[in-house]
Amino acid sequence: MRYTQTTLKKIEELFSEIDYTIRYEKGNFQSGSCLVENRRIAVVNRFFDTEARINCLMEILATLEFQPETLSEKSQELIEKWKRE
């Protein structure tokens, strides 16, 4: 997988499709996902570069439960490409 802004945008769209909000916040913390008052939020450190953001979001995605069949074709292709690597 190439670590570009385009790839990051595709991953952000995928998170949107599974009803997760991505927030880029500053601070000294580990990135991750959480459920706050029934809102699905993935929090990523604002100071991460593009590669670190992609890696972090893909790690979070691996822990989430969702139905790949409900995603758009582009998102399904992205997940398949990621699984092959």
C-alpha cells in the first residue's frame, strides 16, 4: 500500500461508511478508537505524518466489526488490497 494523501482519504471514507468519525487531536496519547455516548470515534494524533496516520487507522480498522458487503466497491477493494499485503 502506498502511503499518500489519496490513500489516507480513501481510508477516511471507509471509516465514514462504517459510521466512525475520525478526529485528529493534539496531545501526548496513544491513538485508538472508542465509543463515547454511543458515538463511534477514532482518535489519531494530529502530529503523526501521513504514513503513521494510515498505519494507525488500519490498526484500528482491524479491531472493528463490520460487514464488508455493506461498503462501497472502492472500500471493498481497499480492504482486499490491504489483506493481501
